[in-house]
Amino acid sequence: MKKNLKFYTVNELAEVLRVHPTTIYQSIRCGRIQAFRVGPGKKAPLRIYHHEVERMIEFDAKKMIDKIVEDRVKKETK
């Protein structure tokens, strides 16, 4: 049975996250977001799976929570 996989173009994801498409390209380049090309060549359009976006958001939320906890611990030990 095939899953119906949802994916985004770079521009669609940029719109959803309310960032510039360049930000998405930079995130792909540095490995923060995994993407794949549709077609041959380096200029083929990129696609990002929906589950990859969810993973990135969860990771960022965890980093943000860890930072808040760390800041509170520093504040309490002063």
C-alpha cells in the first residue's frame, strides 16, 4: 500500500514559515532541512517532504526549550 506523501516546493515552504525562499535554500545547504531534486541536474527543482518540516520544527522547539531551561538555571544560580 502506497502512502500519499505530501511535499513542499521551496517557495511554498517559505510562505508557510513566513521566511524568504533564500532562507530555505540556506537551510537546505547547511543540512538543517533535507530536500530532494525532481529531475536530472543541479538546476532541477527541489522538494521537501512534510515529515521533514515537522522534524525540523520539533528539533527547533526542543532547542528553544533547552535554551529557556538553561537560562533559568543560570539565573537561579546567580
